[in-house]
Amino acid sequence: MDSQNTQLIQFSSLGENFSLRVPVKEAAKLKDAIDKLNEKVNARFNKNPGLTPLQCAILVALDCVEELNENNSSDSEFYKKVLQQYTKMNKIAKNIEKKNG
């Protein structure tokens, strides 16, 4: 990666330090993800202060997988919006084909 087009993001989570070099255009997304991760970690530790960092990491990972599964299910709002846009684009494409066909 070209260092002029990248940004170094440093953060800590669960007692571990991380340094990640990402494209500049992705830095804000990564920072948001780090903030969300740390919110989840802090919330989990507040509920269960006796957890080890590894146990907390596994439980937070499971929470994230559950959220992803919910967002990818066919009855989620996200899926419905994507399907609406796909249907709309498909109709437009068919109309263009009819006009050009």
C-alpha cells in the first residue's frame, strides 16, 4: 500500500494494542467500527465483570454474527430495501431492452 494514500489507525481493545494501515478513504469507517466494537466490549464487561478478555471477545463476536445474520435475513428492513431497489432496477432494465430490442 502506498503510504501517501494510507492512514495509520492505532487503538486498544481488551488490553491489546493494534496498529492498522488502511486506505485514507476507509479510515473513518474503521474508526466507527472500532468505536462500535469498544462499546460492545464495555457493555459486555459491565454486564459480566468476571469475564476474561478472551471470553468477552468470543461473546462480542457471537453478538456481531447474530446481528449480521439478522441483517441478512429475508425479513430484515435492509433486505427489503435492497430487494425493492433490485426490483426497480430490473424493471428499468427490461424497459430499456424493450425500447432497444
